[in-house]
Amino acid sequence: METQDNKEQFRDSISTVSKQGKRVWIYPKKPSGRFYTARTVFSLFLIAFLVIIPFIKISGRPLVLLNVLERKFILFGLAFGPHDFYLFVLAFIALIVFVVLFTAIYGRVFCGWACPQTVFMEMVFRKIEYVIEGDANKQRALDAQPWDGEKFLKRGGKLVVFYFLSFLVANLLLSFIIGVDDLWKIINEPVAKHVWGFVSINVFTALFFFVFSYFREQACTIVCPYGRLQGVLLDKNSLVVAYDDVRGEPRGKMKKGEERTNGDCIDCHLCVDVCPTGIDIRNGIQLECVNCTACIDACDDVMDKIKKPRGLVRYDSLNGIKDRIRFKITPRIIVYSIILTLLLSIFTYLLATRTDFNVNILRTPGMLYQDQPNDMISNIYTINVVNKTFNDVQIAFKVKNMPAEIKILGEPVNLKGQAVYEGRFMIVLDRKKLDKMNVPLYVGVYQNGKEIKTVKTSFLSHSD
């Protein structure tokens, strides 16, 4: 009799590595069905979105720019830089909480439906492989046969197409990092002018070609940490792709003319054949499962043929399968939801109140007033101006609540995009206009002649 420990032995290894430690190549059977069709449509939408976004501009700037190297970021028209680090930290924390909450409820739906690795591998590269080399059995036969004209043409043609697609994906990635305008310069101008850009394109192309032509599912099962994290993120109420062992066991082949006493699973092995990571979903939740739903479509098709209800493999929770109970809100979900709501509320407020410029004006500490000609006195101030936009601007200052002269000590305040200006200026007032020692001043800050902010400071005068 098979013990529980023997049943769990499959968890001691992964399906893509043999007992000898060698790579087990996966030949997934071409899937079909309602979920596969839905994933195809959704993937086409995502790919179209990724392709179109870099070409959309607002005021001459990309709609989205993720320039990590130069620390320039644009998200839907809003420019961000190093001075917005606090927003990035808050957004990152909110993202982590969202991932935890989303996974606790919906499992690894993101992996199977929206992860770029899955979308490009299964919905682009794998589809092309089916067209050129055929389904799983034909691919096995092609690998086994010697290098003749047919194999050279099919395998070589596939790799050429894969490399070209990898080149397009690399350019797509760089268009989000440096923008389509700079990418166009790299492609069209001499290599000597853009050596690092040329190197980057080729490095990313080689990387994507390696991943999609050879590494494949191992990016999910070996490299990506998300599969291992699901062990602590999921619970028995999480929605996952699961096999209904209550209904399906004991499994057994279906024989014509015999009255069936086993469960609904006829052990056809199709759920394993279509799996892109090579696992048997009937063994339970596994880190290699990316919730791609290929096994659901395969099993539903078999159930239709043997006149059994669909859903032997389906989206459900472990409690839903064992106890036949519906999904319910758990205390953990409530706590995560509250935390996420608070984080998003704070982030939204900070984003809504964020300005394009930060201006600080402080009277230089430890300094008294200075006597000036014609019975005038002055104070010296330090100024700090942060330009959060990518536009070059000219900043001017004016005292709003009384007649005064401002003298910039040094160069005019001209800032390039994402630049910081630190300097000093002097405010000169008529001594006769001052009736107390500490006079409040309101300094208007003007960008290219337009007022952008009013800063309150103080003016130290004589004491009578």
C-alpha cells in the first residue's frame, strides 16, 4: 500500500530535471479550449498595449518612461526623479502588500495570464513553434531524427524567427527605458555614436533568445521566486487551479461495456501532456504550476467526451474541493485589505498634492542685518529649488507684501530638467518701512513669468 510519504515524493524534485541531474525537455501538447482562447485574446491585448504605449506622448514626452540608468521616470505624463524617492518607497510597499493580498485570494492568476514570460513564451514563441515543427509528438520525432534537410530547415528556420522576435522584444524593452526617439537614433545613426546602446540591444536580444528558445519554463520553476513564495502566501481558501480528488479518485481507465466503479478521472494523462512545466496537477499544488489553465481545458474536453460534468480540474480552493464550501473572506484578507487601502490613500494624497517644483527659502542663520546705502538694510537668504520636470526653466523671486528689492548673489536661477539649484540672494528693504524687529515676508516664486508658489519667511531688522 502506498504511504502518504511515498505520495509526496514528487515534491523532492522538479519535473524538468531527471534523477541524474540532467535537463528534461518539455514537449507540451498544443492546448485548446475556452480558457486558452480567453488567454490568447487577453495576451493579444497586453502585447498591443506594450507596443503602443512607447509611441504615445504628452507635450513631447513619452507617456511612460522607466529610465533606471538616468533615474528618470514618467508615469502617464507625470515626471518623477530621485527627489520623489519617498513616493517610490511607498508605492513599492503598496505593491508588495497588493501581491500578497492578490495571491492570498486568487493564487497565481498573474503568472498564467499576465506575466510577460508566460505571455511571450506561450502565446508567441510556442505558437510559432507549433506552426513550424508541429505538435508535441512531431517535435519529439524531429529531435530524434538525424540532421537532414528537413530538420535543418525546420529547426534553423525556427531559431531565425525566434532571434528576430527576441530582437523586437529587446527593442520594445529599451523603448520603455530610453524612449522611442533615442532608440530610433541608436538604430539609424552610426554605431560609433551609440556604442552602449548598440551593445544593450544585442545583449538583451541574446538574453531573450536564450530564455525563449532554451531556458523556457525554467525561468518560472528555477529563477522566479514567486513560485516558492506561494507556499507562505497561499492558504486553503486561495483560488488555484486544482484537481478534484474527491470526485476523481480512485482513477482508472475506462473500458467499453464495463460498469464504472472508479472516480471520474480516466487517467488519460492529457492534463500532464499539455502542461508547459511538465507537472501532474493531480498531485496537488506545486511550485511549478503557473495556473495557465491548459489542464482545465484538456480535462473539460475529456469530460465532454465521456459524458461527465466539467470541472474535474478547475479554479477552486482546497477547502472548496474537500468540503464543498464557497470562497469566504478570511481575517488575513481583511487585514491585508485595510493595510493596502491605507497605503493607497496616503500615496494618492501625496501624489495629488505633489508640485512640479520644491522651493525652500531660509534666512541665513547666525547673521544679522546688513546696512546698505540710502538708509536701506538687507538680509541674506539661502535658496533651494528642485525642478521635478524635464523642462529647462528660469526662476525669479518677488516680495509680495511690501516694496523690496531682491538681488541674486551669483548666477541667475536657471534650472535644467530634474536639476537642483542651491544659492543665495539678498532682500533689501527701506529702514523706514520697518516698525518691528522680525518682519514676516511673503516671497512669490515665478517660473518663466508665471507664479508657482508663495514662500513665507522673515526679515530681521534693527530694534529701536
